[in-house]
Amino acid sequence: MLFSVFLWLIPVTSLVYDFRTDVTTNAFYSTTDASTNATVTLTDFIYDDDVTTLAILSTLNSDAPTWASYNGTTRATVIAGLTANTTRTLKVSYDTDALDSTSWDTILNLFPTLWIIIIICFPLAGLVAILIGR
């Protein structure tokens, strides 16, 4: 029974994440010299500085763009894996904070704690109901 509660809660936590975030896409026109890196400044901050949400596409087939570093203060992102001495357009997609309300943010930050309480209390309430019913 406890396992089924865990399975029920997994999609709920991903729904909360989807509610909290929006995908933002920026396009940058970039020319590299002898370097294979480009530094771009994103228009918004990456949600929770989670760089795993970065998706980078290039108009050049010879590029294999990946992020090399991200500065959460300045939003500067270094993109590596570019072909030297070429010009391309880079499209960078990433998750941003969709909520402008600190109260919503506080409530959603408490969700993991609430899930743990539910996971512990739900079986206990069922056990109490069985014992009282006897």
C-alpha cells in the first residue's frame, strides 16, 4: 500500500515543477574566432541555477554546443563545442521561474514536507480505522 502512495505522488511533484517553471528561449548571433567557445548573457535567470535544463541548438551542423559554465549572478553562460572561425545563430532554451509571488513559492517549497506527512499518516490512519472497526 505504501508503494502505491509513492507511485501516486511522483506525478504530482513533476506537476508542481511544471507549474513553477516556464521554458524561455533566447537566440544569439555568434561569431567565433580561433576559440571554440562563446559567451552569451541570458535574458532571465535559470530556475534554481539548474543548468541541466539548458538546451542549446546551433544553425551549424558542425557545432556540438554544450554549456561550459553559468554565472547565476550575471546570467553569463559560456557555450563550448563550437566550430572556430564561423558565424551561427545559437538558440538557448532553459527553465525560468514562472511565479512572481513569494507566498506561492513558500507554499510550494513546503510540498515535499507535506508529502512525507501524507505518506506517514495515510497508512497510520488506515490502520487506526481498521482497529477501531473491530
